[in-house]
Amino acid sequence: MEQLKTIGRELAMGSQGGFGQSKEFLDLVKSIGEARSKAEEERIVLLEIETLKRRLSEPEIPKRKMKEYIVRLVYVEMLGHDGSFAYIHAVKMTHDDNLLLKRTGYLAVSLFLSDDHDLIILIVNTIQKDLRSDNYLVVCAALNAVCKLINDETVPAVLPQVVDLLAHPKEAVRKKAIMALHRFYQKSPSSVSHLVSSFRKRLCDNDPGVMGATLWPLFDLITIDVNSYKDLVVSFVSILKQVAERRLPKAYDYHQLPAPFIQIRLLKILALLGSGDKQSSESMYMVVGDIFRKSESTSNIGNAVLYECICCVSSIYPNPKLLEQAAQVISRFLKSDSHNLKYMGIDALGRLIKISPEIAEQHQLAVIDCLEDPDDTLKRKTFELLYKMTKSSNVEVIVDRMIDYMISINDNHYKAYIASRCVELAEQFAPSNQWFIQTMNKVFEHAGDLVNVKVAHNLMKLIAEGFGEDDDTADSQLRSSAVESYLRIIGEPKLPSVFLQVICWVLGEYGTADGKYSASYITGKLCDVAESYSNDESVKAYAVTAIMKIYAFEISARRKVEILPECQSLVEELSASHSTDLQQRAYELQAVISLDAPAVESIMPLDASCEDIEIDKNLSFLNGYVQEALEKGAQPYIPENERSGVLDVSNFGNQDHHEALTHSLRFEAYDLPKPVVSSRVPPAAVASSTELVPVLEPSYARETRQPASSPSVSDAGSSELKLRLDGVQKKWGRPTYSSSASPSSSSSSSTSHNTTNGVTQVDSVGTSNSKARDTYDSRRPQVEISQEKQKLASSLFGGSSKTEKRSSSANHKASKVGSHASEKSQAPKAAVVHAEVNHEPAPDLLDLGDSTSSAPSVDPFKQLEGLLDQTDVAANVNHGTAKTPDFMGLYADTPVSGLSSSVGDLLPTNRDEFNLTSELSSATRTAQGGVTQINKGPNPKDALEKDSRVRQMGVTPTRPNPNLFRDLLG
């Protein structure tokens, strides 16, 4: 922020002196510089933004004033505020013929806009025109804007003009053209792939600035393909030699060093070209040695050139003289008091160690001083150097230093990195088994769960396999020392989970291997671990498996197994655990203990954790069975390549890939929806329609065979049947209806008829349903929920009530079951029964009111299960009305009062067992001669049907069905 304020003051002072800026801008910069708080600065800038908005909205603003406003807007954007309201004015300024205004516009646009901004399209045409200008300053301004504003889509629009500018007489234009082409290469490499020859030609340009600019795109090209530019080694060496001999103009010197940035870039290029190439490297030795001798270490830029020389020497084919010169420079870096130079020395030393390891021995004291330096960055760089220097003679010191540093830091990411380095070094250069185990224990103990799980697995694998040699005694000693150390550590509190897993595994595999410790002692320790870390399921799982291994080894050795009481209680506890993994391990332990010795020995052999498992891919053990089956007349196996119409098993992977593609995001447009065919309702349906809206079957098309004379629901509805719930009253809960509500509700119903295209459409509105709902809502008790409960429910479930969620989920289940049933039935038949229309309409059992319906329907669940004959479907038909049961109320406690006497004969006397729909299903009706017969009493078949329907909906019965298993099992 202070730098921005300083820049603003300098800009204001310069503007006040030579560019005719007003005093307002100077006051703005001065007030911001004197602001004592961020809030005061925000207030000043926001006031300036309002002022600029007001000034820019004025008509006919003078160009001098507009330039000042744009400069002030640049200052506003520098302070982090939005000035997008004036971007268009900056774009317009680029079109001006005045050079000062044009350059100001290009500067502002380059600062304001990104290459994908919408206003870029308005600048491309202006850039094309300015690139063809006779004034090279205009061309330079346009090239500056090209590098910032042109994106990969607009590169072809300006590429020809930029290529032509490579031959411009002005060196500044040629240099900026090279920079623009380099930018094009970074954004769209394919657009300038044909211009590589142009870069080669510009390398020989008479102007050092153009040559230096060409080094950057060539470096990027050489990084990708080194072999294509091997022929340029001589040219690069010649250029570097001329630069080192001070043949360039004095204007390119920096701190009395000739063109240091060109030297650094050339050294980077030579390092790439000389890597692994002895012939190319030999041509570089002389010039690199000259730079070592001529470069001075009194300035930062001189040290930068020397550091780059060391990097070049470490990359090209080795040369003893150059390595000696590099070692001397490194020594000066390490002896310096500057932390930056020490850091460079440590990094350079790490590069040279790969070529000449003995160089590090000359700087032992300097490296140790860097280890003890308080600068954390330098210390970390030194540890990287020590990691590269590690060998069997110094591994103990280096690893101990790393562990001590790991304990002292709080950065978890770097702590995990140091832990992995320590484990890697210990595995490669461990001097003894005891030291290795102790080192791993320290790493796990102090790094905790930050240690990668792979490290733990590698440790277990190393202990199991040994050190790779055929010395079984050394491997046994390694395992014994691991068991002893882990038995000492296992009692410590708060051990990491990964470490405990390793401990349990080692104790289970090798706890009783040497006979020093008994099985009871080891299992007791493991039970203590499982009890102490009861919340960690992974630790408990490892402990139970370890106990099972110990008991299995005891049984295999024909020794008596005595299960400790704490082990028995642990197994019983895990047998009832919510974790299926722990349950399975506990049951496996019980099963293994009950087996005899030969079976246990074959199931869990001793020390077989690293044995390879042989897999018989041809399944040769089945040859006898196959031959016997063929002799009995079984069909022979057909090879995959001889099958016809069968998917090749080898293509399953491709098939899965294809399915993954088909299930991924699709960007093509959806198909247009099919036009809805208007349905026609016959006049008979109008005459028999009532207040109750017929509830149709699930919304999947199905074939329905009906007599032509009988009106059907599919005729009255659309071609695609769907479940309609509008106007149907919900049945769950405890509504209180009175017997006198039915006549009044039935008399107050209204029916409206709409005629469209000569077809009468019925819109039935049952006001009795709405009145009944109002009565129920008014009489339902209002339960107040405390704020504490609401907050708890909101944190746990996202709300304070779950009844709505349950009802919606139940509806979803019911619809899902209905759709499943519709898919299964290919062409279900629907039986339609004609019944006489009585003068007194039958009571509407769904609404507990008097209403009739005109469209019959069939229960899809009865058809699916096949529990009813086709003649029994008539039980759901009454006066051509479909009585679709309320599935959500199958087992709801619904007390009903005030029903008519004819309905009351159907209802049970016990109010708790009242279930309207089940009683409807249990009452078998047969229509004979227009007379409906009702059979009372329990029906086992209907009870079975009821439970099957409940199972399909996923509803759990509230009471057992005594007839279910009797019917299923006879």
C-alpha cells in the first residue's frame, strides 16, 4: 500500500509539472497518503468514484479532462476498487488520433481488461489499424496492448501484421514483435509453430535487445524438444563469449556486469543442450570457466550469474576443473553472513553432490552451522541436503537430527514430510535391527497419525520379510526386538492409531514366536488395548484379529488354549457391535477356536503373511467334475470366440467405460416433448360423475380390456394414467366426524361443466372434503415446541418436525411400488362389472361421506400378486366406482364414529384394530343380478394379501398377522 501511495504521489507530481493535470488529482493523492486508517481511505476513494461517475456522465468532455479522469480511474483501480463504469471511455480513447491520448488509452485498457473481457472485440480493429501505422510509437503502443489483451481466439486476426513487423527498421518494434509472438506461443502454441525459423533468424539480429528477446521463446522451445536445437550450441556459445568479453554496448551493463540477464538465460539454455551430451558440453567448458573467473561476488547480480554457472556445470557432462571452480564459489556462499547466499550455497551443494559426493565433506562445519541457524527456511534446505548426503556411516546422526527437528515444529504438512524421509532413510541404511525399531517407534510416536498409512504397511512388510537376505537368525532377532519394544510402549497413553495398528499386527504375528512370552500375556495386553481405545474401530479390529492369530497358533501347536475372561467379554461385546466388520471378526474368532488343530493349521499357517498365493486360473481342480457332467449329458463349454450373440467377457472393461460415458454429463439438447392428446369423455361419464375424484392407477401406460358399452377411467382421463391426489382427503390421524355431516356435505357439493370443442368436461369439487379437513384442522390439538427443541432439531435434521418428511417419503414409496408393479405386468387384464345403480348411493368409505364415482379402476397390487382371481376384482367395484384403498392408512389407528348402519356392519367393534381398507379387501363381494353379497368373518387369503401389499409399500405392520405364516407354511 505504501508503494502504491508513493507511485500515486510521483504520478501526481509529474502530472502537475508537465501534463497539465488539475489540482483535484493532487489533492486526491495527498489526502489518501495522509489517511490514518483504512476506513478513511475507503471513504476518500468512494467519494472520488462518485465524482468520476458524475463527471463522466457530462456531455462533450474535453479530451484533456477525459485523459485526467482515466488516470484518476487507474489510481482508483490500483487501490482495489471497481472502476468498470468507465472502461468504455478508456476503450474509446484508444481510437483517438492524438498519440498521448492513444497511449493513455492503451495503458488504461491493459490495466483494466483481461483477455476474455467482452470489450476486447471493440479493440481488435483498432489494434490492426495501429499495427500498420507509420509512427513506430503507435506501433509500439499497439504491440504492448497485444501482449496483454489478445487471446487465443483473436490471435489469427493480428498474427500476420505482427510477423511483418519482424522486419521493421526500428529495433524497438522488432523486439516488441518477438515478445508478442512469444506471448502467442504461450497462449496458443499451434498458431506460431510455423515461425520457429523466424526465431532462429532473429537470434542473429544486429541489435542485442532483439537477440536477448529471442532467447526467451527459444528457451521454451528447447525445453520441449532439445534434440531439434543441438545445432545452435555453437551460436549460443559464441554469443555468450561476446557478452563475457564486453563486446555489447555499455547500455546493457548492470552493476558493471555485462548484460547479466542475457548471460543467465544463455547459461540456462546451455544446461539443457549439454545434459548427457559430451560433445556439446566440451564446447561449453571454456566460456563457462571464463564467466567463473570474470564474475564478481560483490553484488547480488554477480552472485546470481555464479549460481547459474554452478547449475550449468551440474547439468552438463562433468569436468573436473569446472567442478573445482564451482566448489570454491560454494565455499564463499556458505561462509557468507547473508542467509540468502547460504541458501544458494546449500542448494548448489545439493546439485553437485549427485556428481561428486566428496565435495560435501569439505563443507561439513558450514552445513552443521546451517542446521543450527534460527532461519527455518535455511534449516529445511539443509535437511534436504543431508537427505542427499546420507549413507550407512552417517545415517544415525542425520535421522536423529531430523527427528529432533520434527518434534520442534508445528507445521503438520512438513512434519509428515520429515517423517517419510526418516522412514525411507531408516529402511535403506539401518545399521542394526534395534536401531531401526527404535527409530520407527520415535517416528510413529511423535508424528502420530500424520504418518502415511503406506509407511505403516511398509514397516509391517519389512518386519515380515526381513532385510531381504537369507539369514533367518537376523530376521528372528528383528521380530523379537520389535515385540519387546512394542510391549514396553503399549502401556503408554494416547498412542497414534496407525502405530497401534502396527503394534497389534506385530504382536499377533510374532508375539509368541520365540516362546519368551505366553499367549495369555500377549492376549491380555491386546485386550487392554481394545478396551483403552474403544472408540477406534480400526484398532479394535486389529486387536481382535491379533488375538485370533495367537489362539490359532496355539491350537496348531497342540497346546491348550485358555481364553481369558476379558477376552471372552470382548468377543461377546463385539458380537453385538453395530460394526459389521467387528461382528465378523468376533464370529471368526469363535469359529477358529472351535476347530481342531489340522483345520486351524491349514486356515492360518504360522508366519505366512508374506507368502505368495498361487491362483489356478484354469481351475484344473474341476476337471473331474466337468468330465463327469459331460458323461451324464451336460452341454460342453463354448469358447468366447465361438459364441454368437453373446457379449465377449474381455470387453467388460470397455462396456463399463461406455456405460460411464453414457451416464456422464450430456450436452446435447433434450428431445421435444410429445404433444398431449386431448381426451374425450362420453356423456355417460358426465351423468355418473360425482364429487369424488377417481384415483387412477400408476402413471405408466398399460393395456386395459373393457367392453365397449362400459365407460372406463382411461377413456375419461388422458392416455397416460397417473395418480391424482387432488380432492382426496388424507386418512391418517384422528379426525372426529359426526353422522350428521354426511347429508349436509353431500348436499353442498357443486359440479361445474365446461364444454370444449363439443366435448363436455367435468370439474367436480367436493366441498365436503374441504369442510371435513377444516373441522379436522380446527379440532387437532396444537402442540407448542420449545426453542431448545427447535434448535436441536434444526442442527440434527434441518427442522423441528419430521411428520411431513415421513408422509412424503411414504407417498414416494407407494408411488415407487406402483411403478414397479406396472413394469412387471406386460398386459394386465381389467375386469369390469356392471352393477345396478341404487336409488340410495353407497357411502363413500374413503371420504366418510355420501358420494359416488363413475369410473371403475383395478387395484394394481392385486393383479401383481395374483392373490385374487379375476372374478374377485369385482370386490373393488360398486356402481362403477373404483374404491382405491388408502395405502398410508393400512395400519393407522383411525377411530370412526357416526357411520351408517350398512357400513357399520362391515366395521369391527375394536377401534384400535379399525382398518378401513383391509376390511374392504377382506369382504369379498360378488355382483350377481345387481345384488351385492358380502361375506363377513376373517379370511386367511385376504390376510395374506394385506401383508403382501404392506410389504410392497415398505410399511411395517403395527401388529402381527396370525394367519400369515399359517398360510405360507401350511
